[in-house]
Amino acid sequence: MNKTLGQVIREARIKREMTQKDLAAKVRKEDGTPIAPQYLNDIEHDRRSPAEFVARQIANELELDADILIFLSGSIPRDIVQKASEATVQEAFRVFRKKQS
């Protein structure tokens, strides 16, 4: 992908004619409080990466694939990390790099 996490989120938000304030009000932290518009601004400008919990909500609100947002944020979904062995991770990266060639 040639776009950053922030670019993908910003483009999808604008396409849906939402302001940062609108989207931030719909996305909740794990404690149930909404994220701050400034936090969303930082994500869109690639100054911060959201936690997986927040990334999944942003994806849902913007009708994006959550796994793509998590990948672009530089992390791996928790359910995969918990099940993966070292050998599995090495093989996955080998296959991924081979597909990219």
C-alpha cells in the first residue's frame, strides 16, 4: 500500500462527509469515553497510532477493513499474536515477502 494509516482514515472520513469531531464522537476508548478530536487529528497526521480497540471502531464507522488499519498502524491483531508460534511468524513473513516480489 502506498498510503499511510492517516491518509486512509482521512480520505474515508471525508468521503463520508464527516468532520473529525463527528467521527471522534462515535469512537470510544475501552473505558467507554469518546476519543478526542485532537487524538483523531494526530492519527490522521500520522503522529499517533490507535490501539487495536480504537482502530476497529474507526474501521467500522468508516466501512474500512479493520485488519488493514491495524496493519497500517504497525501492529498485528491480538488474536493472531496470541496463537502464533515463532516458526509460524517467520513463515508468514517469508511468504509475505515472497508475494511482494
